[in-house]
Amino acid sequence: MSEPNRQLAAIVIADAVGYSQMIQADETGTRTRFNELAEGIFKPLLAQYRGRLMKTKDDAFLITFNSAVAAVSFAADVQRILPVHQSQWPDDHRIRFRIGVNLGEVIVEGGDVHGDGVNVAARLEAVADPGGILITGNAYEQVRRRMDQVAFEDVGPQDVPDYPGSIPAYRVLLDPDIVDQNVPRASKSARWQVVFGLAVLVVIAGAALWTLQS
């Protein structure tokens, strides 16, 4: 028996919140809106970040990427764009997603992937907030100093159903006002040096102008 094809991948699982209830209330309309989001948001972003859609269910996507940065960037863009795209929809028509991201080993069989890496992403997605993103510690270590458009909050080890042990997790923060929390110290220092230098130039220019006017 041949060894399974094991690969390291960044795994994204996105699941629609309350999809079953929405289907019960309006099956045709819900499926139409879901497909609109899939075609109008998920598909273009998959192409942009070179993701591979490995599996779909009625309400969920399993996607793999070659890098954690691409996976988290994709997830962040999805969660940013979804509210804007649906802003004119009635509240009870809007579809929100929970997203879990993991960097781990997967088993590739044909056009499918499975294994512990997928299980971890799925368990983390299940405890994410609606409209939110949780990533594992493995993914965080790869992205924490390589992404300046998001910030991260350590939410501690997560005890999730049907998984042995807890999963270290970080919440992805999309608020641009707090992005600066993750900028490396050297970058912050350099930025303040520029600001200070500009301030000095303004003072010098003001003094020169005052001298000429005198």
C-alpha cells in the first residue's frame, strides 16, 4: 500500500452562519444570494490569492493556499467585502460567514484534502464569531510580521468539540485604527523619525520666513 500524499498547506474553512434556518424560510432566495456571494466575492478573491477550492457543501467552502499570508489575506478581504456587498439587502437576507485558518499537514487524494490540518481549521471555524476570523498559532507565526493591513488578538487556547487538547488561536482584527499594533518596533521608530524630521523642517522654514519678513 502506497504512502498517502501529505503536503503542508494553509487551510481556510468558511461556513455560512444560520444557513439552515435561512433555507427553511426562503430556499430559493437564500440559494440565489449564496451563489451571488460565491461568484461575486469568493471566486475573484480565490483567483487573486491563488487559492484552490477543494470542497463545497451547501453552506461552506474548504480552500487551500500555498502560504498562510495568502490564506489570511483572502479571509480578511472576504470579511471586509461581504458587509459592503450586502449593505442594501434586508437584514434577514444577509449572509455572514465564520472563517477558520490553519497552517498544517493535509492528505491529498485526487481533488480532495483531509487530515488533521483540515480538522483543526474546521474546529476553529466553529468557534469563530459570525463575520470573524480565527487562525491557529501555526498560521499566526507565519503572518504576524508580514501583514500590515490587519492586527491580531491572542484569544488563548480554544477548547473545541471532538478534538483532543486545545488549539492556540488568534482573532484577526480588521479595524484599520488598530493595525499599528502589529507594526514591528523598527518600523514604528523609522516612521516617527520621518515625522520628527518633517516637523524640524517646518520649524526651520517658519524661522527663515520670519527672518525675511523682518
